[in-house]
Amino acid sequence: MSGRVVPRRGALGRVVRAGVGRRRVQTAVITLTTLLSVAASVLAVGLLVASQAPFDRAFAKQHGAHLTVQFDGSAVTAEQLAATAHVSGVDAVAGPFAVSSVRQGTPEGAPPGFEPPPLTVAGRTAPDSPVDEVSLIEGRWAEAPGEIVLEAGARHPDMRTGDGLVAGETELRVVGIAESVGESAEAWVVPAQVAGLAGAESDYQMLYRFTDAAASADIAAGRDGLAAAVPPGAIAGTQSYLDVRQTAQENTAAFIPFVTAFALLGLAMSVLVIGIVVSGAVGAARRRIGILKSLGFTPLQIGRAYVAQALIPASLGAALGAALGNVLAVPLLAEVAEAYGTATVLIPLWVDVTVLAGALAVVAAAAFGPALRAARLRTAEVITMDQAAVGARGRRVRHLLGRLPLPRSVTLGLASPFARPGRSATLASAVAFGALAVTFAVGLGSTLIAMKTDGDPDRAGEVTVRTMPRPGPVPGDTAPAKAADPAAVASAIEARPETESSFLAAKTQVGVPGLTGGTPLVAYEGDSAGSAATMVRGRWFDSPGEAVAATRFLQATGVRVGETVTLAEQGRTVRLRIVGEIFDLGDKGMAVRTGASSVAGLKARFLPAEFSVELKSGTDEARYLGELNAALKPLGAEAAATEGGKSSVVRAMQALIAMLTLMLVAVACLGVLNAVVLDTRDRVRDLGILKALGMTPRQTIAQVLTSVAGTGLAAGAIGVPLGVALHGWVMPEMGRAVGTTIPSADIDVYDVPLLALLALAGVAIAVIGALLPAGWAARTHTARALRAE
């Protein structure tokens, strides 16, 4: 009969609970590490899924157009357009529809010079169509001349069905409100009404769906096929559904690349740190494992116990992390809801479930290796294991370092990592991840600040002069304010001897064939205009007929640097050659910038202009403003110091980056703390001997901190380059996600002094993580340490 002892039922559960309760530090590390990785993963996956779902569902339901094309009505016939349905790759078509760009009447209370943006009006007999089925949300469809249906996003917030509307010089009555997910038009009338609104020959609009349209290359191929099927120059403009989709998702899309990077970083740290914790738990409990095996516990039961000891705190951390991820996503997903006019979108439940299951699977996998080693340990070997054998490692290194002219406590600390090279390597990995996170976060923050500055092409002047003073109540004054004469304001600015240079910028909205709603146009006068603009490629305009445009505009229109674009205003047109791509985050990246003489033929009405003024070196800005305002007040203008732009999206990014970085650094510090606690417990008898020989508490703390400082320095030297590389990959992805190209100067934000400082982040993380166990070691009584086994 075997003498094997069979553990009672429930004994394994007591072992698991005892392990969790006794190892509080390891439990906290596992919980916080899992919380971080799950929170970042839920946020990244949830943003990706929830931000795309509203557009994709609506696009599929309404059979949205993959490509909206506006054709020049004088260059192509309706029969030729109908034939484009047979072009290779075209799956379905709608049209041709007559289309025109008109302006609404100026609303009451608008500032002087203001006109509403152009309104793209298409002639359609019904909302139903094989492509771009318009959804009526209020009222009915236009049935006769004099009636108009407005797109929900293009109407004034106070406008309802039954209200009157002036389009061009024609009075219309709003009979319906509708939605076009692909934004093919901003208003619809009966076809016969379009010619009367345009005041000239109208263009044609065609809506296409392609068999392949998942990527920009597919849309470009389809556009090239259509261009080959019609006379040269017939295509006046195009709009891809990918650009509409990107615009609707731009605020949340900007967060996804760096949140995903933090999520993957947190996941990697979870695997590493949880592996460190479980390995340490196995190493510290080898004698206890031998006792359990001698009592009858099988290798499988012991392995299950250590996996369970990791899964219990991990489950708590995963649940808290999922909740935190959902909370952090609320303000970001509110942007999606605002874009579609719907209730706030929530992260789908399946995302939470999938991420939770995946995270726990990762934890189990990270704990399985050490648990398997624990299960395979021989009973006699672990019961009789001598910890002194471990302390004999690295003796040669201690002797070599002892010859250095350094305090003995420092040389002992520097030699400590060589006694346990495996544990030191895992500690260095945790610190390297922390240094990587800090480097990545510093780079992100620096780039965001640079982008806020460089993304404003009109930031050049230290002083901004407005030709229309800021609104304010004037008792007894009921007359509308008037803008000051720009020529008189320019003379007043030039008369000041402290003025170095100045230029004028005026803005309006003009039509662009193929784009609904037109685009912002900024016209400049002055020699220094654009001197501070950041160019992505090409150059600033310097001759009549030249212009620069932002990245988003070039993508939306399909225009390349060196090609021409047509601007339209009430039947008048000008053609400009794009000579440069400018880094511009304002106006949703859709502005075109050129000289005032280049667009004089449009005869457009601009908003009141602003002057940017550069001062000579050494000028007292406050005195200059006071004297200039005295001269401007009779003209109806005012000067003020230029204020930097503020972006709620950038502020939200900075806050999120700071929080995720702190969480990663905290996990790295806890990983260090866990490793140092295990190392200190293993060497507690050596510590007692050193204290008996006269080592003071300060020297003990110095020894413990020095034991991790060298490792931290080496880990920082590894983590910093990895952080720089990660930043160099993520930032261009963020730019592409929001439809812009970030200049390389704004990405290359690391200089040598900053890199040297960041390298010390590894030392700081290691020292902070070792402070608590160092204090514990310093307070340990000598007699208790000498009695420790």
C-alpha cells in the first residue's frame, strides 16, 4: 500500500488564497499591469470600431456613392455621361443630375461683409436612387419650382420646413430636410430649377459605386477610368467617400495610433512583469513547493495554483481596466455622435468581452512557464536547496569592483546584478519599457506643441490688427458696425517706426467643383505674407495665378502640387496653379491661400480683414499697442497681442498621453519594486552580516539603490532609442489618420541634451521602484536578519 498522502478537498484553494494574500506586492503589480493593458486596449479597439460604425452602417443602408464627380456642362453631354456606366470597374451609377453652386442670402445679425458659404444644389426628381439614396428626415421632397430640400448638416440650426430661403436671387421655400451620407449635395430642387439658380449653364453630377473601393488607390483607378471615357478636361472636380468618412472620424482617428501604441506597450509590459512576478514567487517559495509536493500535491495541482494566483488579481485589474477604458472613451466618442447628430455612441459590449478574454489568456500564458517549472521541481532538491549557493555567484565581479575608489556599500550594490543575471535582465527589461514610454510621451507632447504652432500659417505677427473691433454693447447705438478701411489701417501701421513688416489676410468661402459647400479662401496682401508658413512640399506662392493648399484639400480634390484648381463664385471662375502643400490645421485642412490679385476676378465678398504685424527688435510691445490703438480707434479698428491657437483635441491628447505614461511608469516601478523585494529577501542573511559588521542604515539604502541604478542606466540607454523609433512611426500615422502630413521638423524633436536627460529616466524609474524595499532593508533588525533562513 502506497504511503502517498492525498490532500483533502479544498486544500488547493487554500494554497491559492494563501499565496494571493501573502504576496501583496506581487498582487498589486499584476492588478495594475492588467488594468493598464486592458484600459488602453479597450480604448484603442473601441475607438476604432465605434468611430467607424455610424458612417459604415449609414453608407451601406443608403448605397452611398464611392465617388461623386462633377462634369463641366460645356465639355460633355448627358448621353456621354450615361455611357460611363459601362466603364470597367463601375458597379452602379446615378445621374446625370444638373448641379450648381449658389449662395444663400445673408442672415440677420451677421457681421459686415459676411456671406454664408456656397451651397451645392443638385436637381433630382426623387430621393430614391441606385446610388446615394437620400434619407428624408423631415417634410417631403421638392415637387415643383420654388421648393428646396436642405441637407441636415448644411441648414441653419433655426431653419425648419416651411421657412423661406434666398438662393442666389431666387426665393425658395424649404419643404424638407434630408441626409446624404456621402455628402453629394447640400440641397436639392427639381431639375428645372437648377438653371434659374445658376444664372449660367449648369454642370452635371454623376454618382458612382465601384466593384473595388476599399482603398484610395481603388478610387483613383476608378477616377482615371472615368477620365479616359470622357473628353479631356470634362471632369471639373471629384469627391471620394473615403475623404468624407475621414472627415467625420477625424477627431477620434487622431487618437487611435498613439493609443494603440500604448496598448501594445502595456500588453508587452503585462507579459513581462507578470512573468517576473510569478517567476519570483516560484523562486521565493521553492522550499514551500517541496513541502507541498511531499504532502501529496501533484505537479499539475501546483502549476494550476500558481496560474490561479496570477489570474485572480488579473481578473480584478481587467474588470477595472475595461471600466476605465469605457470612461476614457466617452468624451472622444461624443465627437462621433456630434458629427452624425445622433446619441453618444458607446463601445460595443463584444469589444469589452474580447479584450478581457484576451488579456486573461495573456496573463495565463505569462504565468504558465514559471508555474510549469515549479511543477517539475524535485521534492528533495527544493527542500534541501541552499540559498548560499546563489550568493556565491558574482564573487569575482565583487572583488574587481572592490578595487575601485568608491565606498564599500556602492561597490557591493554595483556587483549585486551579477549575482542573479536572470533577475537583473528582467528588471532591466521593465525599466527599459518605462524609459521607452517616457521617451515616447515626451516626443508626442513636443510634436503636438510644435504642430499647434506650425499648423497656423498666419501666426507670423507679434501683433494682430482687426479691421472690425470685437463686439460689445454700446448704449444707445443701434446702427450696425462697419469694418474699417483696410488701406487706412495699413497706413496707420506703416506710420509707426517700430513696425518691421505687416501683411493683410482676408477670408471667404468659394465654390470648388466636386466639393459640397466649397472651401475657405484666404487672400493676402503684403510682402511678408506667408513668411512663417510651414511647407510640407513645394513652395509659397510668389506670382499671380499661384496658390498653396492644405493636405486635406489636395486629397479631397485629387489635385497634386503643380496642377490647377478652379474656384467659383456666383458663376465667375478663376484657375490657380497649386505650387505648394502647406501644413495647415485650421479650417479642417481645406483652405486655399493665394494673393488677393489672383482672385480679384471672383469679386467675392470677404470677411473683415486682419493684419499681422512684426515688430522691430527691442520694441516695447505694450507701448506700441497703446500708441497704435490711439491711431486706429478713429478708423474703427483695434490692435492686440497675437494669441496662440487652442485646440480641445490637442489638450485631450496631452491629458491622455500623460495619464497613460504615468500608468506605464507606475507599472515599471512596481516591477522594479517586486524584483528588489525578492532580491532583498533572498539576501536577508547577508544583509544581517553586513549590518553586524557595522553597515549603517544610510549605507544599506545606498547599497540597495546602487544595485538598481547601474541596471537602470543601461536599460535607459536601450529604452530611449526604442522610444524615439516608436515616436517616428506613430506620428506620421497620426497625420495620415486625420488627413494631413506632419512636417519632418515637427517629428524630429529630440536633440542630444534631451536624449541624455531621457537616458536618466531609466535610473529614476529604477531608484523610485527600489525606495520602499531599501527602506525596509535599512529598518531590518540585525538579529532578525541573522536568524533568517
